Amino acid sequence: MADKINGKEPFLLLQKSDSRYSASGGCNGIGGEFKLQENGRIKFSQGMSTMMACENMEIENGLTKALIAADNYSINGDDLSLNKARMAPLARFKAVK
């Protein structure tokens, strides 16, 4: 994902304790619930989203679509990939420590 969009860093935060996520593609805040299942399966449900209009919405729109479309994930070191079936990853994230 891009380093900064509209002066903000895109992110995805998964909160295992209450199965909620929050994310941003550089403009609006996105949030909802996620479910982890066997064999690396994941399902995101869209919840709240702020509705600001920003100049560069491509990354944010892509992130929203990727979260809803993703049905599985893989982790390789500090990298998280969200995938649909066996196609190329929909989105990739690097863990921040």
C-alpha cells in the first residue's frame, strides 16, 4: 500500500479481543467486525465509515473493496496478505512494531 495518501498513512488494525477492525485508506475511517475461521479464512463486515471527500480516493476505495471481497489471509513474517480464493492478493500490509 502507499506510504502516505492525503498526508495520512493508510492502515489496518485488527483487534482480536472484540473481533473489530479499523482502517483508513488515507481519508476516511473505516471499521466493522471480522471473523477468523479455520484454514486461514477471514470475513470482514463493513460497519461505520466517515464520509469526507478527499483528492486521492483510489487507495481508499480499493481498500474498502478488498476488505469486503477477502475470504482468506496469509502471513509471511511481518507481512499480511488479504486474498480472495487463490487469486493474487487483494491487499498487503506490513506490521508496525
